[in-house]
Amino acid sequence: MPSNSPMDKSLPPGLYVVTTPIGNMADITLRALTVLAEVDLIAAEDTRHTRRLLAHHHIDNRLVSYHEHNEIERTATLIQELEAGAVIALVSDAGTPTVSDPGYRLVQAAAQRGIPIFPIPGVSAAITALSVSGLPTDQFTFVGFPSRKKNKRAEQLATLADLSHTLVFYQSPQRLMPFLHELVETFGDRPAMLGREMTKLHEEFIRGSLSDIIRALDRKETIKGECTLLVAGAAEAEPLGEEEIDAAIRKAVEDRQAPLSDIARDLAARFNLNRKRIYDQALHYRKALDKK
């Protein structure tokens, strides 16, 4: 393994998966800088972006693009060089390669061929956000970017709705607001935190319920920057019997003029029950009230 010392210029052949900053260019390890300076080649998601990082740290090295549009053909070329004894670094635009970023194909191919693979750890947007979220961190599910297809995304959220631990999402600023509304519709109004532009000049953290975050974003003219959204897991169901649940549904219908879908959503989250079952029961009581 390479030394942490910048004076050590002896790197064993293999693939080095190097974590780079998520914003602030100072957030990079000494070991990562040594590796980036001494490898034969750096495979970068965006060579222009990586070149700026290298220039900031006074590193001049050979770059080649490696992104989602050329992964297949570029993987074959890089594997040939690795099998010939090359020392290659893999980097993404920000954070850890292969985590919601290109690189999986190359790492998988190298592993299958027995090529040494060296992790060079560093900052991660998911862990950075978790560390300051105030939400439980003993267990969490990293979801990354949800599907762009509405139906598939709805299926994803329905699968995640009953998990009791913190959920970590990445989302583009353009899709963030509709996604927040979908979360409220599926999960209920849970505690959450939005991290935006983390480690950068305009870093912002918004904590509160999902609806609090929606209201805060509504006050902005535009939403910019990388967004990491953390959502609390499902609350433990209240230990109520069938009669008590039935009474709660009846009371909600009698007391609230809200749409039945809202009542069903809120009570389903409260009791950890199937939303359709509660909706059907609420509809029964609403019809009974209308007949009076």
C-alpha cells in the first residue's frame, strides 16, 4: 500500500479509487494528493473539473475521461493498461467514485481479473449530511438518486415507507420540490433535513418537517446546488387495538374536513398500517355521515 507521506513516490500497480472533495477543494487527504500526483493516468468523470482540482493543488498529470456515456468502451481500454502493470486512479466529479457516480463497471472488471484495487477514502456527501442532520445515524439506508420515472419512483417510495431508519436521498435542484411533495404524500410529514451546497460558500442546512422544508424553499426565487435530503424513518406504531384504531378513524372523519386521502395518509403513518385499509374505513364513515 502507498504511504501517507507525500515524499513516498512508489505506488504498486493497480486501480486506485480516489475520493475527491464535494465542494471545498481543501477537503482532500494527503494520501489522495500523493496518489493523484504519482499515478500513470487519472480516469475522471469530467476532465475539466478534475484538472481544476489538480491545478489548485499544483499537480500535473495525464487525464482521460470516464463517464456514463463511454464506460463500456473505456473500461476495456483501462483494464488492458492495468493488466500491463499500469497505476491508474479513478475519480468522480465529487466524493467517492461508484457511489451514485460512474466507476462500478471498472471496479467490477478489475476485481474479476484479480487486479489490485486500493481505496483512497475521503469525504462523502451522504455521511457529511448525516453527521450534522440531528436524525438517528445508528442505521440508515442510502437511496441515492430516486428514479426519474414517476411510476417507478412511486414504487421505490412505497417500498421505503415502512423502514424505521433514516433515509438518504440525492436529488437535483430542479426535481427537489415535486419530490418533497411526493414524500409527504407517501411518508406523511416526517422530520427531515436538506443539505445544499455542502462545504461551499453558500452552504445551507434546512431542518424541520418535510413541510417546513417545502415552505422554506417556496420563499426562494430559485433552488441551486447539489442537494442531499435526509428523512426520518417510520415511527413505531402506537400499540392500539382494532377498536381504538377504528375509533381514531371515525373521529378523524367527524372532526376534519380534510380529503380522505390526507386522513388516510396521516393515520397510516401514525399506526403503521396500510393506507388503503384506512381510506376504505374512512370512506365508510364519511358516507354514513353524509346520509344523516
